[in-house]
Amino acid sequence: MDELRQALDFAVEKEREATAFYRSWAKKAEDPGVRTLFSQLAAWEEGHVERLSRITPDELVQAAQATSDMNLSELLAEVEAAPDMSLQEAFVIALKREEASAALYRGFASLGGTAGELFSELEAEERRHKQLLQEEYDDVFLPEN
């Protein structure tokens, strides 16, 4: 149970970090479309924090057996941001963060039950976030395509 609670707390913390990251870059970006996109992503990540916070200890207990085989460290990708990174680098970091979050939630979805359903939904949302970022990246940095 403690391991599951720690994993859930970790997921919440990652979503909070993502919210802060997107809010920060929404303020720094010069392109209005990028500001809008990053603001939207920040709001979505806040929604994930809220949804994750609703998972009860009982739902975690039901899933304890399912997570014994999960290696969470393999589902995470740490990507460093730097104050002087370019907008293109910020997009790449955001893409990688969304991809890592989707992989994390895919692993958590194996929990089954209500928690598993929530994690499946969150995985799908993270994949949509990545797709939106990829489309915006392509429009901005690969306009010939």
C-alpha cells in the first residue's frame, strides 16, 4: 500500500511539475499560438492533478497485486530544462514529457478497476497532448511539411 501511495504521489507531483513548466513557457513564448497551447496544456495537467487526487486508498489496495511487477523507473524520462533554452528546445522537452507521462499512465492502467480506468484515460489525454504539441511544432519549425 505504501508503495502504491508513493507511486500515486509521484504521479501527482509530475503533473504539478508539468503544470508549472507549461505555465512558465506560456508566459515566455513570443508566438500567441504557442502561449495559448501551453496555457491549455497547463490547465489540462491541473485537471490531471485533481483527478489523481480523487483516487482512494481502497482503490490502491485493490491494485496492489497488479503493481508488484511494474518497474516504475523504466516508465519515466527525466528531461532537463534550462533558462536559456530555445522555443524549439522547449517543444522537444514538452513532447518528451508528454510521452513519458503517457508511458507512466500506461503502466498504472494495469491496476485495473476504477484507478485503472482513470489511468487509461490519463494516458489517452497525454497522447493527445503530445499530438497537439507535435502538430504545433511541425507548423512552427517544419512549415514546408
